[in-house]
Amino acid sequence: MIRRTTDEASRPPTERTPPQLPPPHADAPDHTSTYGPLFWVALVVGGAFMVFGLLTLFSKAAATQPLNFAVFFVGLALVHDLLLAPAAIIVATGVRRVSPRMSRGLLCGSLAISAIIVAFALPMVLRWGDQPDNPSFLPRDYSFGLAFVLAVVWGLAAAVLVDRRRRRGRP
């Protein structure tokens, strides 16, 4: 199908210009980036941080124990890929099946935020690494803090759902 400009479409058929053939190099790959400058700046800064971390890991090997770090890093990747990601998919599928359409995204987002908060706070709530002879090491009631933050997250989610339903009821 030949596309014409507005001017060409308004001319009588005898005055229409013949279609233009694409230049011979039109099939050449386009080497322009689809990423903006912020992406490239973030890539360079993030790469610099990773290089600094690796250099520090290996230059202070006695203190950082690179082999233990590697085992920990691979272990975390396996726990994520074999346990956490499938669990998140199962929970999201369940939420999708039982929740109304207008609340699915909000519920899944609130569940994801809650999971991240719990994963971050769990070592402190369970007091892993506690030192009885150093009361300032874990000085707070972290279970209350976790419950409070989760209440705020779910309170905000409930407020957004109530607002959505209120707005939906209006014409």
C-alpha cells in the first residue's frame, strides 16, 4: 500500500507522484541506541561500584573471605530462583484468581513490598547475631517495628482501594 501525504491525497489521480523507492542502504542495521543518557550514566556508575566492591573483596581477602562470599552469593541466587520466585508466582496467581480486577495490581504490589520488608527485617526480629554482652547491638523491639510498617503498608493499600471504589461509584 502506498502512503501519501495529505497534499498528495487531495490532488487528482493524474497529478499523484510515483512512489519513492527506499535507498539501497535502507536494510542496513540502525546503530543508534534506544537507551537514553541516564541509562549510560547509571551503567558507568554502577559498574564502577561493582569494580570497587570486587577490588575490595580480593585486596582485603583475609577480612572478606572471598570463598565464603562466593558461597553466600550463589546460595542467595539459588534460594531466590528455587524458592522465592516460585512462591511469588504462586501467590500472585492465587491473588489474581480470588481478587477483583480493580484491586489485583495493588494487592500484588502490597504483597511484594511486604515480602521485601519482612526479608529485610527478619534477621533483626529473630535477633540473629545477638550478643548478650552488648545490649546496644540490637537495641530496639524490631517485631513491633515490623508490625507497624506492615500496618502502614496495608493501611495505605486499604485506603487506596476504598478511594477507588468510591470514585467508581460516581458517574
